[in-house]
Amino acid sequence: MTDKTPAYLNIDRENHPAVLAGRRSRDAVEVRDKQAWLDNFSATGSVEDPVGPSMFDEEAKGHRGAEGLSAFWDKAIAPTEKIDFQFEKEIICGDEVAYIGKIVTHIAGHVSEAEGVFTYRADADGKMQALRAYWEVEATIASTRKA
């Protein structure tokens, strides 16, 4: 391909800003590093996990800014023993990446699987602007089993 090839025809899957921001987010969760996870977000970054009302966000407004993101970590990530990200498909469009797959959560001797679509959007500086997760609460609760 030549230098005049549009970026959308020559996607750099390893260095795409949203891919990198998503990887940093998952790495921080894996090693339980709340500060690294928070530092990965832009000042106006947000999380909707899941999108819509849930036990993490009854009003479905999302978690925004440092205080909101910190509260989300404390409510959704901190109580877990381990979270595995098992993505089968990666789709990159513009400044976003979507993954199709599941997130497996280990908590209190139990395991649940949230099947869905998980998106990450990076800003111009490569910081996480938005993390959105499309998974069904009811189906995930129904998947819960002893570890």
C-alpha cells in the first residue's frame, strides 16, 4: 500500500489508540491496579458497564470523571477475585474498537459470564474517552455457577 492509502484501508491493529487504551484498561484490571486504570481515562472519560440500568448504575447515566470512575471500580471491580476477558472478534472503526466475546467474573467462590459487545473509544491523546459494555444483566446472573 502507498502513503496515500486511507487509514481505514490500512488499520494498524497493534497500535490503534483505542486498542491500546482497551489493553491498558484490561491489564490494570488483571493486576488489580485501580490507579493505573483511572490514569488510563481522559478527564472527561466515562464507563457504561453495562449500558442501561443495572446494579452498578440504577439511573443508567454512566460513570463520568475521576470520582465517578473511582466509584465504579469500587462497586464493580474491587469486590471481584478475578476478571477474564475472552474476546473472539475485534472490529476497529474510527477512534473506537469493539470486541465480541465474554467477560468471566470470579467473585465469592462463584463464576458468571457476561456475553456481549464491549467498546472502547480513545481521544486524540490516546486516553480512554468511553468504555461501553453491552451485556444482559439477567442472562449474566443466570449464568452464575460455583467456581
